[in-house]
Amino acid sequence: MIDELALGANHPPPALYVLPETAINAFAAGKDREHAVVAVTKGALTHFDREQLAGVIAHELSHVANEDIKLNIRVAAFVMGFTAIFFVARQVFRGAALAGGDSRARAIAILLATVLALIGMISLLSGRVLQAMMSRQREYLADASAVQFTRNPKGLASALRVIRDDRKPTKIKHPEAAEHSHAFLLEVNNSIFNTHPPIEDRIKRLENRRDYETRVV
């Protein structure tokens, strides 16, 4: 299956792995096309048929082909860079608290540390929101690319309907999974910084694409 999809995507076949998780999910990783990894959970292999599984793997392959992995690494590094402002604020505050001498100078230093901390907090939150918005748009792009690679609009949409209608679990139990939520097929946890669009919206876009292609044919 992966050889067929890689051929359709004009992409080197990635390494394949199975995660020992009963939840339904999948993810892609790797710094470039030549060093890509696609993994699916045991739950996905259990609940999806071949057509649905092909859509899921094509979605993950799309993230590699569209260089979403490289983009996510750069954006994550940019966002985490704002934590340096917190570090500077902490050092300034600590220096002011421990220093003796002029109380006015200490007060100014504490005020400066507070301002830096507020700037860092606002910048970090804004960066996280921007990161989530960008990730949601890349998910839509990966869905569309999956249809292109499989030549089958029904596969991925059908897989998403299985999860929606049967309320299948998608949460990965690994404690570090939430930090890499953007790399997965589906949200691994729920928060205000969701990296994936609502599953209903993804299904509608895929079904509208299928209807459009049917009319064209």
C-alpha cells in the first residue's frame, strides 16, 4: 500500500511503524523526504479497512511531501524562543530581590522584570494561537493532498466518519504525546490551542470535493 501511495505522490517510501495503542491515530515525522517516518496505531489497523487506511496513510504522507514537518519545527522553535523573555525577567527579578543598596533602583528593576514577564506571556500565548491556526490549515491541505495521492475522495472521509459516528478514542496515552499533537492525524487532547480543525468540517470539505469531482467527470 505504501509503495503505491509513494509512487502516486512521487515520493520515496517512508519507514513504517505501528504504535502499540488501542486508540485510532497516526502521525508523520522526519526532517525531509529521504528521512521520513509514518506510523499508525494498532487501533487504526483494527478498525479501518484497506480503503480507509490508505486515506489515513496518504494524509500522513502529505505532511512529509508538503514539508509540514520542517515548517512545524521552525514555528515551534520560534514560539519557544519567547520563553527566553521569561528567563530574562526571572534573572532581573532575582537580581533585584537579592541586591542591596538603593531601594529605588531595586523597585525599577522589579518593575522592569514584571513588564518583561507580561510581554513574554502575551507573546507566547499569541505565538501558540498562531501556531494552532497554521496547523489547522495544514491539516486541510493534507486532507486534500491525500485525495490527490489516492485518487479516492471516499477513503479518508470514510475513516473520519468511523471515528465520528462510533466515537472511537483518539487520545494517545504516552505522556509526551500532547507536545507533538500537530504531527498526528487527529487531536490527541482537547485544549484552547487545538492543532486540528473539527472532524465534522474535515468530512464536509472532503465530501464537497468528492461531489465536485463527480460533477466534473
